[in-house]
Amino acid sequence: VQLQAFGGGLVQAGGSLKLSCAASGRAIMHYHMGWFRQAPGKEREFVAASGRSGGMEYVDSVKGRFTVSRSNAKNTMYLQMNSLRPEDTAVYYCHILRTNYWGQGTQVTVSS
């Protein structure tokens, strides 16, 4: 299976971005999936999860600002990020939970 994350970019604080994670090789409807991020000098951290039954989870720091969703028809997971802050700057990765499958990462930079 391959995961391709895209949609990152440079945005001012308070702005929005929508990340996409397109999967090929397997149908994501069978899997719990998540978004993670890694800022310079820091460990990779969990951001949000999309359960195969529709459940969602978020790290406290993004609750109310980020929304994870998926389109099983498009075999794609999304992360809508609003009210972005400089501390959200990181490389964002998509991941099929409990597997070794990761996307290549997409850079999100939020300027103050």
C-alpha cells in the first residue's frame, strides 16, 4: 500500500490548510488511520485519528481547530486545519494505524 500526503504549504497565523492523504493498493475503509506531525528537533506526535467506523480522536492542542475526515469512495483521508498557529509548523504524515505504512510527509509552515 502507498500513502501520498499533500496539501501543505506556507500560511499566516490564523489561516487554514487542508491536507489530503491518498491511498493506493488497499481500501482505507478497512483501516483506522491517523495524522501525525514532527516539528524540527521534536519527536513525531499524534495529531488526529479517523476510525474505520467513523470515530475521530484529536490531540488536545488541535481540538476545535482541526477536523479529520475521509472519503472511502476516493480512498482518501483529509485533515482540515483552521486557526493555524506557529506551533503547528511541522511535517505532517498520514499513517495506517497499527501498521508500518506511512506517507512521505507534507510540510506545513505557519508564520506569525
